[in-house]
Amino acid sequence: MDNKIRIMIVDDEMIVRKSLWTWFKKYGHGVDTAASGPEALEKLEQKPFQVMFVDIKMPGMDGLELLEKVKQDYPDIMVVIITAYGSIESAVKAMRTGASDYLLKPFKPDQLSLVMERIICQQKITLDYQYLKGHLEQITRFDNIIGQSAPMKKLYAIIPEVAQSDASILITGETGTGKELVAKAIHAKSPRAELPFIAINCGALPDTLMESELFGHRKGAFTGATHTRKGFLEIVSGGTLFLDEIGDISAKMQVDLLRVLEDKKVFSVGSETPVAVDFRLISATRHNLEALILEGVFREDFYYRINVIKIHLPALRERKDDIALLAKHFMEKYSHETTKNVDRITPDAITLLTAYDWPGNVREMENAIERAVVLSKSRTLSTEDFSFLKPSQAPVLKGKTLKEVQKEHILQILEEHDWQITRSAEVLGINRVTLHKIIKRDNLKKGR
């Protein structure tokens, strides 16, 4: 037998456990034993098994009761019931309860071989089904955009429609809602899919550096320009340019980009020769750009140029029906990456995650699940694994300036993440340098 399986033998008779253990080990399977139902359930909490051989008659918790608990909590485990010749009725009942097969005592090696052949065949069918199911789910998830709530179904419907045009798209939504994932999904389903997709975080680059990154420069154009370099606007030609946090760019950069969008030509820094470019622009922002227009910091003509089609992403608190699905996805992702074999979340933990407000949205939730998986000491995530999540408290807005509300929000995020600068900056949608500047500027201190 080439297929190696993780097997648990549950029988109160030591001689049965020993004989089966020896036989399975001979063929290279991973084997563990338990003398009772409670011991077996305890071991299932610690590590995964694919198949269990369970004696139907045991003191205390019998095989049928153990079978019911296993199929309830670990439905993918295949259970083979071990029974005597005089208990065929019990074996039939076990098959109706969910057992995959049964083995009659006293059994011979060829009978055990036949049962194992059937088990391996069923395992292959199950794995093939899971692969195909996962492949189909991946296709319908639009590149890891996950959710089945009403707002997400509307998003799934609009992505293929807008992908076919070259109209500029503006994606709005709070930090951490997955704006870049949506931009990538639109690109992947567009006629430009085989050409470059380049993402730039406008809030992370100072104006001078952003100009050089986007437009490129000629050798000697400024101090440090030791060679000619193409800008992203030229490199992305034919593909899709994603400008994240476009509300943070300066008035000058808005003018320069507006000219490129209208003329389809780029002048690199230090050059007087234009280069023709052709790209699809997708922008994203957490800001209210209409309000910034009224404040005079965002150009109205530029706004209408980038906002031909608007897509708004809901906050996670507005689609709580998706939280259980997201939790399972991130648990499987980080269980695989960390080889921790964490494969369950208790109903109470799901209730806790659903009740939490998630100010950092999906990004914060992914970080929370990753942390829980990494630190978990069992296969099951419980409420204890999420004790670091503190109830979100909305700031009292009445009588406070926008600057005061912003300061309180930043302080709240810092406190919720134990003043971990990198994690807090991710949730806030800014870079570490900016967050350090805000902390220093506003004199924010731990414990205030």
C-alpha cells in the first residue's frame, strides 16, 4: 500500500490495540491508540487523524456514542467499527450513523487488507472532491474576495461588467476592506489581464519620490539620478495602474496625473520628449473626496476624471454574515502556512468574532486569526484564543473637532493592538513613519 494514513485505534483490549498497531505500522501508516472514548476525543483535540478503528463494546462511552461525537465534531474522519459476529445489528446501526465500514472479530489479515483498500479508495474520492470543490470556490471568490452576504453578491455581479471597459474606476471604503483585492479582480477579468498590474500606495510616498516613481527620470535630472529610469506610468502601459489612497496626493500631482489621463502621454523628469502610454486607471480611497473638494484640497476636474465608475466596499460590521466564512478561510490559510493543524473554531468563538466591531475590517480580522492560530495550543480555536480582542468603543463626537476625533481614534487603535506600531499602522491604513510622526505630533502616550 503506497497511501499512508493517520490512524487511531480505540479498543479497551490491549491485545487488539497492539495487534492492529503492529499491522498498520508494518505498512508505514501513522498510528496512535486509545483505551477509551474520552481518551480518543482528547487525542483528537491535539492532532489530526484520517481514520479511526473503534470497538463497538467498551465500558463507559461505547463505540456508537463515540462515533456520534466524532461525526458531529470531525465529520471528515472515517470511522471503522470493530464488532463481534453476534452484533451485526449494531454494525448496521453504526453504518447508518455514519461509519464508513465495519470489521468483524476475530479478523484475519486479508479481511483487514480488504477494509483498508476500501478506506484508501474512499479517501481518494474525498480528496478529489475537496480539490474540485476548492477549485470551483476559488474561481467564484474573485481572487480571494470572500463572502456570500447581499453586499458581496452585488460586488461579484458588478466586477465582470466593469472589467470589460477601460473607464476609470474609483473604489471607496474604509481601511482594510479589500480595495486592492477588488482592483486585482477587475484586472484579472479584463482584456488587459495578461499585461502588468502595478499598485502604488500614494499615502506612503512623499511628493518628489512619487513623481520620480510614476513619471521616471533622465540621467542627471536631479542630484542622485545616476541613470535613466522608466516610471510606472510607462512600465504599466497596456495594463492596469492601481493608485491606493489617491486622496493623499498633492495638488501638483493631481494636475500632472490629470494631464496624463487626458493626453495619454508621459514626460519623465528632465525630459522634453513625451512617451505615449495606454493604461486603465483604478483608484481607491478611504477619504470622502467630495468633502476634500469643498475644502479646496482635491481638484474637482481630477475627481470626475478618476470617478467614471464608483464601487463602494462595505465595512465588515455591515456584512457580519460573512464573518464565519472569513474566519474559516483565514484559519485554513494560516494553519497551512504554520503547519499547526488548527482546523476548528468553536461556536462561542464565532459568536465573539461576530459581536466584535472590527474597526480595521477584514485586514484586522485576518491579523487576529493569524495570531490565534500561531499561539493556539490545540486544534480548536476557542474564545480564549481571542482574549486580546477588546470591545470597540465609538468615540463621543458631540462638541469635538475633526482633529480631536481623529486623535482619539488613532489612540484607540494603538491601545487595541498593544501599541504595536506595524499592526496599528496597517489597521489605520498608513505607514509606520506617518504613525510615528502623528504619535510625536499629538503627544500620544501608552495608557492614556
